[in-house]
Amino acid sequence: MAHVIQIESTRAKAGFSRLPSEAAVNDLAITKHGAIEAYVLSPSRYRRLIALDLAGAEPLQRLEAEFHELVAGMQTPEHAAAADRLATDSLENILAGGAGPNAAVPKRSGRAAGR
């Protein structure tokens, strides 16, 4: 486990470019007037802490967090625009094809529409 080193905020500010390399070896606690204001951690240490936090969560909460992480990773501007169209347009307009050629919901016809 990494050792926590306290650094006064003015010193951290002056040596900001060195903080990532120091955080790779030790966790850093940035202090202001003796009180901890922030921590600087390496990416791997941060991921381990998040994993530990999620491991203690209820199974449904853990799955929800994983789901939101996956969804966030799949979002593109096109996906966001389609979701906005679905959220703001009427169902009738979407089903009629009024949401544009990239509509997320295809027009229904024939047996699929119950005819």
C-alpha cells in the first residue's frame, strides 16, 4: 500500500508538474492551513479504490454502476441526438418516420403492427 505524504497547497501548486510522478509512488494529501483539501492518486490506485468501493455495494447498485459506465462508454453525439428526438417527439411522429432517417424506432407495418 502506498504511503500518504502531506503537501501544503502552495508547494503543490509550485511543483504541480511533479505531482503525477510522486503519486505513482505515494498517495498525496494536499493541505491548506493544516487541513486536507484534496488527494492526488495514481490512476491504478484510484481504480483499486473504486473497485473496493463497488465490491462493498449491494449487488444491484454494483450492476447499476457497471451499466451506467458501459452506457457512458457507448454514447456518441449521434446516439445522444437520437435519444433527444425520442424524448421530445411524439410517439405517433416517431412511428410515422417523422424523427428523421436515423430514428431509433423503425416504422411498423403489416403483421408487426398487428394488422
